[in-house]
Amino acid sequence: MDETSQKIIDATMSLIRDKGYVATTTKDIAKTAGVNECTLFRKFKNKKDIVLSGVEQEKWRADLTPEIFKDVKWELQPDLEMFMEKYMEKITPDFVNLSIGLRAPQIYEETAPMVMKVPQAFLSSLIQYFEEMEQRGKLPHLDFECLALTIFSSTFGYTFLSASFDKKLSGIRKEQYIRQSVATFIQGIPERK
């Protein structure tokens, strides 16, 4: 990849993150990249081609893989906290906003597999963890896919809302949210007697 092509990709992905796919024009891309539109079209067929080149690059992916969830202690509370923390470290507000931009109908079919890798890595790793906890005699047999989806939904929800609204929606700190939501997941909500 030559330097000019990389500048074009970086400008495109940044603009999509900030403005969305539809609102990003090739004129905007050329201006941000510091090239003229003719250069842009000599390097790439169209805006979609630039985006597809961008999603192939590691720097524009969250790079969330099952390997990051290997630091388990085989204790439910700290392990679930670790899963949530690792996800929130990798899924930054920039990545959340970029992934929203990559969901535009014009490119969704091609970008969905990249966007889907993130929840797939989280869910498959957590399901395997629950299955191993069952084999170790630390969990009864349950619907582990449902449990993993519950933890993922909670983690994704906090991450998405934080990226979208910063502290305007809630002032709950990430650490507090992780600790309290995992405790509630494990212990349930106590009823008042």
C-alpha cells in the first residue's frame, strides 16, 4: 500500500466514523487526504472500494479475538469482570462510531462480516468459558448461549451508550458498572422481605 492510498483510506475511515458513510463524499475524502479527486479515482474505483480496503486493515478493526479472554481464574466474578473489561478496552468510542457508519445499507452486506467478528469472538469465548466452568463442577448445566448473550448485551449497551452520549446519559464509571452488573448477574436482585 503506497502512502497516498493509505492517506485516502485513513481519511475515508475517519470521515465515516465522524459523519457516516452517506454523508461522506469523495470531495470530502480528497480534501481530508490532501489529494485531488482524480488521484482518489486513480487509486480506487469508488468510495465503497476505499471502505472495503479500510476494513481489511488491522488499524481500522477492533481486533477483538478470543485470545484476549484467556486470562481466566476460573472464578465467576473476576472472570466475567475480565470479559467485560477486555471488551471495553478494545471497543473504543471511535470503533463504535465507525461500526455505526459501516452499517449503511449501501455497504452493509460487505462490511457486516467484519462488524460481526466482534460479538462472535466475545460470545464464543464466553460460551466456551461457561462450558469449561460446568466441566470443572463450578456451574450447573444452563443455557450458556443465553447467558453469554445477556452479558454481551449488557457490555455492548454500556459501551454503545457511553460512545454515543459520553457522560450525559449516566455518570456511572466503567469500573463501577462492570462490578455491579456482574454482581447482579451472579447474585440476582434481592427481594425485600
